[in-house]
Amino acid sequence: MPDFERFRALLEEERARRLALLPALRADIEAANSARQGSNVDDEHDPEGATIAFELSQASALLKQSSAGLDQIEAALARLAAGTYGTCAVCGEPIAEGRLEARPWTPYCIHHAASGRGR
């Protein structure tokens, strides 16, 4: 049986890390947008344009990924509160502790994660 308090601590630690990261990513996006407004709109021919576009794209992708991860963490904490944490959402079997170590927010056992759910 998994040590649920240890997993709660891991999830809360990861939630705090992501919550701290979100404002920095938003600031990066704002900075890239500000730089873009002051530069040539033609990114292809502007030596700085490609860099600004890349930075904006990268920061936007990281923000989206961190927000989605935060949602998964919140859902895992809700499962802990409901007493369903560590049980596969598809088959109802226990999720291996090693899998929970690697991805404490996962709602899927390794079998159902491998079949395309939970990636």
C-alpha cells in the first residue's frame, strides 16, 4: 500500500513549483510580445524576428504545459481527498507504486497509460 502522505507531499511540492513558474512564464510572454511590437513584423527577414518568435512560442508552450500539469496535480490531490488515489481510473486496479513515484499525478495504471490514456 502506497504511503499516501508522502505522495501528498510530492504533489503539493510540485504544485508549489508550478505555481511559482507560471508568473515567470507569463512575464516571458509579455516581454516577448513587447519586443515584438518594437521590431519589424516581418520575422523572416528581421534578424531578431525569428528569435522573438521562437521565445514567444517556447514560453507559450511551457505555460500551456505547466497549466495542464497543474490541473493534473489538482485532480490527483482531489483523488487523495476522495480516497481514490492510486487506483486506475479505467480498470480500478491499484497503480504500481513505482509508477506513482515517477508520475504521482497519474490516474492510470501502466497498462492503460501505454494504451494511450494518461500521457
